Amino acid sequence: MSVDDRDERLDRAFTALGDPVRRALVARLSRGDATVNELAEPFAITKQAVSRHVQVLEAAGLITRSRDAQRRPCHLNAAALEELTAWIDAYRLAVEQRHRRLDMVLEDMKEQDK
């Protein structure tokens, strides 16, 4: 997998998560699989609109769909979320390290002032 492929997946995923309805759908799917009809229940938008949001999440690789007789449940793609988390964590850890170094410098300055 090339860096460009990974960057493209991250771009699609973060773009998809930029919408509050899609974030709510991901949150709902984190509790278990659901059909589009089930996902649409709490929203004051049409099922067709929810279906379009589901398609965006699916294109971004954040969810998958399967067929179970007449049902077409949506499933959260844990691996895709782990990739997002890993990307964020790499930067979070780098920032935390810089803050720790800054804290050490400030502590040294306080000690020198005493």
C-alpha cells in the first residue's frame, strides 16, 4: 500500500466524517449493525437522504453492507476506524512529547530561579 493510497483513504474518511449526520450514523453503528430504515428512525430527514449518507460512508470504507435474506444491514468497518485512530495517535503522541519537553524546560527554569 502506497502513501498516496493511504492518504486518499484518510481524505475520504475524514471528509465523510465531516457531516454530523454521518458521524451520528457511525456512532449508531458502533452499538451494532442496522439497516438503512433502522438508521433513519431518529432523523428528521428522508430515508433516501440517510441512504445517500450511508453510500458516502461506504465509499469512504467506514462501513460495509451485507445481505441477510431481505435485510441489508450496515456494519461498521473497525479496521478503517483503527487506521484513522492510528494516524491521529501518531500526531497526538508527537505533540505530547513536545509538551513534556516544554514542561521539563519550564521546571528547570523554576529551579534556576530559586
